[in-house]
Amino acid sequence: MSVRYIDPTDGACYSVDRPLWCSPSGGYLNLTPGTGLRRHEIDTACWSVWRYARAIRVPVAGAVTLGEGWTPLVPIEWDGTAVRAKLEFMMPTGSFKDRGMTVMITYLKQCGLERVLEDSSGNAGAALAAYAAAAGIEARILVPETASYPKIVQIAAAGADAVVIPGSRQDVADAALAMSQEIFYASHNRQAFFAEGTKTLAYELWEQCGFTAPDNVVVPLGYGANVLGCEHGFRELLANGEIERMPKIHAVQAANCAPYFAAYTAGVEHLVPTEIRPTVAEGIASSQPTRVREVLAAVRKSGGAIVAVEEDEIGAALATLARKGLYVEPTSAAAAAGLSRLIAAGRVRSGECTVLVLTGSGLKAGDRIGSLLGVAARQLSA
């Protein structure tokens, strides 16, 4: 399977025989376009993301897998509209990050790496810690001091070196860049093979929707892994004639940390000055995302939108989801709050096939959720 790294700024290509996380100038790298697969090439005996191994440009032999993928797609009603909830929080480590991590760690192991570094608000770190442990690779994970304690415990329990960095989420990324001189920086936001895993979300939705593309896919937006995953996967399916059109990709940010929303609203392809404040949706609290132009282009070309939701909207959506039996972390609830805005604006309509992607488990943020919703057990009266 032919694949190379490509620098989007100048078109220079590099061999994937040696793992890279940046170009010589320090910018991010992508992979050259993939050819995808057709439905008869699905490995129907496999029930993980490697079911779509023909489309994943990493040799499947020796894949580091924990059975990730093929998460439920369940019908729910949201603001009077029938939608389908994609339960990505039902992954081995409790978040969608397992899709990208199984592929990225498999690639890095095949390249012979023995130590890796990652920075994360929690979920990616937990996923990398788990898959690195399964691969026999040492891992150091940098997390912000605001990260949920259950996520930190999850990282450390897998045997990774969990390091708390004072300051913002961006301070954590900056610390990782400084440490990248001594240990390979396996950033899920920079290492291009991560997207080879996240694009399987598109393949799964295609298959679960009867080999058709949904009309709308609504995802939370931090760095943009799910936006780009959907764009890559559905674009490959379109090129192969397996779908007739792209779905509209709608992305949701927390208003307290919404750099993509600001750029989208301004009609530009780059970040603009934006006030950044703390948000309960820690998983999307990314003030300086990496692939800005590509994420914005993916949303715009699909006919989708980027919306931003307030903290009280996130809390209300979180409570509503929980009462439907869907216990997710606030980051996932942000997507549901955004769906409410899209329905109210007429951008998502009844009768369309709409998928709401719920990315992370509420079990990772129990204390925060309890405080946010004001819920706890009551004492039994004597």
C-alpha cells in the first residue's frame, strides 16, 4: 500500500519508513491520499476498526488492538427530532481516541520505537497509555492540572509516566514540544497515522446506515480529529462510488474556548484573536489547534457548520442525555447542545439521517458531573 508523509505547505514528501511527527520546518505533516475500500473488501470476520484494514495504510499483521470500534448506533429523540447516537464512549478506554491510537501505536511499534511522549487533556493520554502498554512501549503522558483525576489514574494504572503540567492546555503542549528533543513525540494531533484510525468512524457509519452516508454528522470540536476522520473516510467512499454525496459535518465548540468558531464566523482560514476561558468541556479546550485550515475547509465544503455553546447549555444537555441513559462527559454533551442549536436554526431537520457522536464516558468525570448537575445519593431517614 503506497503512502508517504506530505508537507501541506510545500508539497514535499517523506518516507514513512521512519516515523515523523513534524516537517523539517516544524510544521505538521499529512499522509498522501488513500484509496479506501469497497464494501466487498470489508473483513466481516473482524469486529474492530481493523474490519476496514484494506483502507488502513498500516500492515494489519501484528496490529496492536484491544477490540476498539464497531460501537453502537442507537436511535434517540432530541428536541423532537429523531437522530442516532453513536456511542463512541463504549471503547476499551472509554473514548473515541482508541480508533486513532490502535493504528498509530501499531505503526510506531512496527517502526521499532520503544518510548513515546504524548500531551493530552486526558482521553488521548489514557488511550495512548493503554495501547503502548499492550505494545510493550514505554510512555510519558503530560496532562494539565485541570485534568479529571479518573483520567490521570487511568493513565498511571496502565504503567505510563503521568506528569501534571501547571497552566493551560496549551502550556502542556508547549512542554511536550520542549521534551520532544529527548523522546519521540507521538502527538495524536500531529502524528499523521492517527487519522488513519479516526477515519474508520466514517466507514462504520456508512456500514451501519445500510451502506449509505448520513445527512448530518455532529461532533465535538477541539483539535478536529473527528472532523478530519469523517472527511477522509467519507471522501474515500465517495471516490470509490460507495456513496453518492458527502454528509454535512457539523462541529461544536464550547463558547469559552472557541477558536475554530471565531475563524469560521469571520470567514477566514486562520485563527483570529479569541478570548479563552475555562470550560467544563475539557476535552475540547484547545486554544491553538494544529490543522486549522483543513478542519475549516472540511466543514465548509461539506455544507456543515461550526457552532459554539455556553456552559449552561452543556450542563442542560448533559442532564438530558443522562436521563436518556447516556452517561457521557461534558465534552460529549457539548455536541448535543450544539445539535439543539442546529435544529433550532433549521440546519438539521426532521426526516434526515442525523448522527450525534458521543465521544467520551461520564465515568471519567464523575466528581465534575456530580457537581455540575447537583446530584448525589440521599441519606435514608431513620
